[in-house]
Amino acid sequence: MSDAADLLARIRDVPDWPKPGIVFKDITPLLADHATFASAVEALTAPHRGAGIETVAGIEARGFVLGAPVALALGAGFVPVRKKGKLPGKTVETSYDLEYGSATLEVTSDAFVEGARVLVVDDVLATGGTAVATVDLVRRCGGVVVGVSVLMELGFLDGRTALRAVGIEPHALLTV
């Protein structure tokens, strides 16, 4: 298994993306390295084995790439949490603020079985807005969020506090 230094070495900083002053954390090099990618998926999965996870909710878009293999490893289904306007049929949506603007996420209204135990997976925990919005969507659709697992947490933005405010203690592989 790769350690935190191996994971961090494969995450590239892209300054001023998507706008000036933001440093984007590009996980493409990590995903391109089979051993490191597999290790990251296992590390995201491990704390939740035996927790009865029935569904993994992956947040668009990099949460899809990480969440789908986590779901397979846990023997769970996968639900994509999408940006507004990307899903057919009846949806449930929520809008929220993030560090460089605002956004709206949605899921199909029947995405979660009532009472299903759900793990939320994403790549980065920043201010917590996206994760908290996803927790809200899952709960409004009848799911029970049992955890949030992320590849990296941007500690200086304190998203952990936002998740704790909604009763979730996040699991992060890296804190930068």
C-alpha cells in the first residue's frame, strides 16, 4: 500500500485554476499510476468495511472515479451526485456556496432506498459546501449517511467543521 507521501507525490498543483488565486489539486497523475490508484481506493474503503454500506454516492466528477471502485470493493451500489441539468427524470437538488462561487447538485429522486446506509466519496474536502450539500441530498432522498471519505482535505479551509455541524466526521487520506 502506498503511504501519504506516495499519494501526495502524484497530486499536481495547478495554480490559478479555475480562476486566479485558486490552486487546483490535479489527481490525474495518481489515477494514471495503477499501484497508487489501487492503494488510494483501498485506503478510502478500509475504514468502512463491515459498516453495512449499501450505496456509495460519488460527487461529480472526480468522486465518480474514486467512488465507483470503492462501491465495488464494498459490494455496494453506486449513485452519481451530478451538477444541475445532467440527470433525466425527476430530481432533488440543493444549491450551496464553495470557495470560488456557488453551485447546484442533484440526484434522481429515487436514487436511494429508504434507510439505505450511504458512504459519500469525493476527491477533495475544501470548505465542506459540496460534501454538506451531498449529505443533505442523500438524507432528503431517504438515505442514511454513515460517512464521508475523501482523498485529501484542504485543512486551511476547515471543511471538517462544516461536516461535523451536520453530524459527520470525515475520513481523509491526506491533509494539506
